[in-house]
Amino acid sequence: MDRTSLNSIAAILGATRRLEDTVGPALVPVAIRGLRDLSLATVHEAGSGLDRPTKSLASEVSQYLGWLVLANGNVYAADRNLGRAIASAGQAMTRTVCSTA
């Protein structure tokens, strides 16, 4: 795992958010679930120099998935993903996600 890979995941997240603005929240959760799984896997692959950035990105992706599934009426999945986002943000010491999740 390197910074270029993290930037690529972040770019996919950004592009998917823009897509969701056009197509709505019902069509993008499947893609974001895959991105969440990928971002969580990066946490385990990252070296110590990328520990915080990978956890922060995993938190951001989990938070977005939580919002998406909540918008689609799945409160249980939203709670699970937002909880994961808060936990990852805490590990990364990212206060922004903790305050918005």
C-alpha cells in the first residue's frame, strides 16, 4: 500500500459521490460496499507511515456507505457502518469524521 493507491481510492470515492448526485442513492451502495471492503483491507496492508491516512479513508468510506444505506431505509446497516466509521476515525484520531458520523 502506498500513497498513490490511497489517492486512487479517494478519487473513486469522489467520483462515486458525484455519480450519486446524478443517479441518486439507490444505485451506488453496491460500489461503495466494495470500496469499503478495499479501504478496510488497506488498513491491514499499510505500513506505519500510512496508518492514520488508511484508517481515515476507511472511516470516510464507511461513513458515506452508512449515509447511503440510511437514505435507502436500512437503519440497521446504517448504524453498523456509521459505528465502523466512528471506530476507524477514533483509531486514526480524525475528529472531523467523529463529529459528523
